[in-house]
Amino acid sequence: MRQEGLSGDIVFDEEGRRVGFSLEVLELTATGFRRVALWTPEQRFVSSKTETQKLEEKHSILQGRHLIVSSRIGAPYLMEKQPTTPPRVGNDRYEGYSLDLITQISEILNFTFEFKLAPDGKYGAIDEKTGTWNGLVGELIAGFRDPRLSHIRDTLRLGFNTRNAIAYIQESDFKCSNVCIAYETMFQRADLAICDLTITQERQSAVDFTMPFMNLGISILYSKSEKADPNLFSFLDPFTVDVWIYMATAYLGVSLTFFALARLVILAALFQFYLKKQIYA
């Protein structure tokens, strides 16, 4: 079967599957749609980007951006510095491994950041009744639980400035209250979180994790026994004194029993011999 269509010739094989066509894969960016790959039934997904272009695009996503980094106080990852006069402001208030790590990353990817502590100081757990997250995980997904706000989230990820993002919201079909809430959540949510956060299956269902910067193993500790000095009677160590006494008693009882049985057998044999002698005498 063959027919002319908007996408070209529409040809089906004997099994009813379309053949001889290709699909362009487009990516929505801040400047519009851009072709990133081509899909065909024969070759499947064929990317039009080189590895260098992919790496450059990953770097360009964060270049020049100002990120809100959520964290919590916990030595040695993040600690508050001693108060000074005048008081410290911004990221200068903190120190620790988390701050050093994100500073090195920001220098490589060319972005700025601001630390924001989680209000409740928790790592992140879900409330089974309400389905909401607290702690660091809650900071990352706050304000985007409503599916209608996914457009706002995508708008921000594309790199639109604040004015364009607000205009996009106002042109949508949100009510005024929702616009205000969305406007506030854009400035309250965190872009990423960094601390000694354990990767669990439950948290992975809500947020994405990078490769861990530290691996820990949970195990049971016990005291190591000291090696005893050689002893002449060390062969007795496998059993306690009570067990050895029971074994000696059993050995003695069995030996006496066998001795008595042996004596009885001899006496029985002598008695039988005496009876036979009396009979044949």
C-alpha cells in the first residue's frame, strides 16, 4: 500500500508496518526548536550531535546562571563560621567540604551560587498521609507538585529570564492566586542540594542524584579476641569443665557395664560347663 502524505510517501509492508520514512527529533531551546537527531525504522535513533557538542551544551546550561544551593548544617560537610564584626554575609558565613566542592564545580562550569539552609534542617522524608517532602528533597521539588506548574518549571530550565517567565505565567490560564504562588515558589525553591545525603530508592523516585562523592558501608563491630599462649592442656579448651565431667562419668559407667557383662558371660559359661559335666558323669 502506498499513499502520498504530509510527511512524504506513506508505504506499508506486508505486515502493515510503515517503512521508508524518517522522523526529525527536535529540542526546545530558549531560541526555538532545534534538530538534534533523526529516527528511522532501519537505523533507529541517530544523533546529529558530536560528543564535544554534547559536553559543551551541558556546560552551557549552567554558564552565567545563579543557582540556589540547599544544604544543612552538619560537620564536616557544612559548618557556620565564628561570628565577626561586622557580621558575615552570603556564602562567607559557612565553611566545610560541601562549600569547597560546589565552589570547585562552579569555577569549572562558570556559574555562581548561594547557599540556602533547609528551614527544618532535615535531609528529606515523605509524609505518607499528605505525600509531601520535607528537608532538602522538599526544597528541590517545592512548588512543582501541581502538574500545571510543569510548564513554569520547563520555562525556567530553558533559561528564560524572570520577566519572560512571569509573562509566560500571566499568559497562561492560571488564576491570580496560582500566579502569585508560582511567582513565589520560583524564588523559594532550590536548584540543587549538596550534603551527606544517603541515596535511597524512595528519594530517587522524587529527585535525581549525581555520582556519590563518598561511599559508606554499614557493618557490625565486635571485639577481636586475643591469641592465647600455648598450653599443655589446650586440647581441653573445646569443651567446658562440666562437659568433660559428663564425658568421664559416661566413659566410666560404660566401662563398668562392659566389665560386669563380661564377668557374667564367663560365669554363665562355667555354669553350663559344670551342668554338662554332672550330666555325663
